[in-house]
Amino acid sequence: MSLPPRILLHSPVSNDLVLAQFVEECLKDCVRLIAIAGEDADKLELQVDTLVVGDGSDKSRFLFTSAHPNEPLSDVRDFASEWFCDRDGFLEVRL
């Protein structure tokens, strides 16, 4: 099963290895947005961005991220689900 193009990722994440595997799956499945909500969302966004970019040598490794540390979850859901993409789909993820 492939992932939809819009993901709402809940922060914090309990396992960095699981996060790294999830980011790789997102890249493989052409996820376009990972919106991160919750405590320390900005720190988790930086961690996701670092995993996506890697050493910077592969320009095809790209997706948008956004951090929403102090926003109501309903607002973040609306933001992520309404993000313009070339295909439909939205998923909330807790790792």
C-alpha cells in the first residue's frame, strides 16, 4: 500500500529509526507534504528535513514540511488536507 500525498505527523516521535524508515517510505511513495503537529513540532520538522536532504547529493529527494507546534489539531488537519496535490489522499500518523 502506498502512502497518500499529504501526511499529518504527530509529534513527538518515540523512535528515530522508525522515523527514518517512515521518511524513506514517504519519498518512495511521492508524499508531497508532511505537516507536523504537537509538542516540539519545529524540532521534528528539522529532523525530517535532515533525513530528506541527506548529504544533499540526490536532488530528487524532496518534499514539503511544515511545523505547527501551537496550533489546534483541527487547523493542522485542515491545512494538510487542503494542500494542493496532483492526487487525492490524506493520512494522520503517530510513530
